[in-house]
Amino acid sequence: MSVYQFSAVTIDGKEQSLVEYEGKVLLIVNTASKCGFTPQYQGLQQLYETYRDQGLVVLGFPSNQFMNQEPGSNDEIESFCRLNYGVTFPLYAKVDVKGKNIHPLFQYLTKESKGLLTDAVKWNFTKFLIDRKGHVYQRFAPNVNPAQMEADIRLLLEQNGQNHSH
């Protein structure tokens, strides 16, 4: 199993297979526009700008499951992220990241990376770092600042950096 077996709907409504990101290092984050951690969008964007040429892609998955902190429509979410934080990394349509309607991708991510006390995503801005083979390398708690993940990201980017499959 890897993340490449899953697909998700982009924020503008297109079904997309994650196989498109094969060979890249992915940082998959469940996001929200009205959370205390929302300013992390800025740090996530900085990571993306710094490392995208080396193969990092940040994927944002908005979710309204934590105290209604993502009430907007997909259009509103997209405008918010682009205008307030200059987000250019891929965003997806709102999903459930826990519970009975959990998106299959997040079911896989939470199964592969155990959380504290519960494996379920507990809050906005839980981050899953995925290696170039599509496997979960590490899970980071919501309060982990994007900059604190930089060393792990660099490590994964250096692995098989030379063997591009494309």
C-alpha cells in the first residue's frame, strides 16, 4: 500500500489520483481557515517554495470537523488561502479526516502512523510526511511548526534524489 492508490477531489472539483505525485516527497496536511494554527499556512507555503524544485509537494486538505473552523465553501477556502497566505500548493475539496465518513486517504495515513492516545486525527494541521515511495515517514502534531519539519524534509529529499522515475 502507498498513497498512490488513492485519489481526491481538488478544490476546483476535479478527481485526481495521487499517483501524479509519484517520486515526490509529500506533506499532507488537514487545514482550516479559522484555527489558531491557521498561520501555519505561511510556513507550509515557505517550505513549498523552498523545496518544490527538489521534489516537495504540500497538499492541503481542508476539514470542518474540528469546532467548525472550516465552515466556508471550497471557493471561499481557496480565496482565503491564496489571498491571506499566498498559498500556491495544491488544495483539495473539504474532506472528513476522521469518523465514519473519513476519506480513504486519511484512513490509510492514520493507520500507518500511530497518534498519541488515539490514531485518529485530533485537530487541524496534523501533518503527514510521505517519502518518495509513497509511504508515511512521520506524523507531526498540529502544534509542530512547519519550519520544525525542515530537517526531515531535507533528509527525504536527499533519498533517491537522483533516481527520478520520470
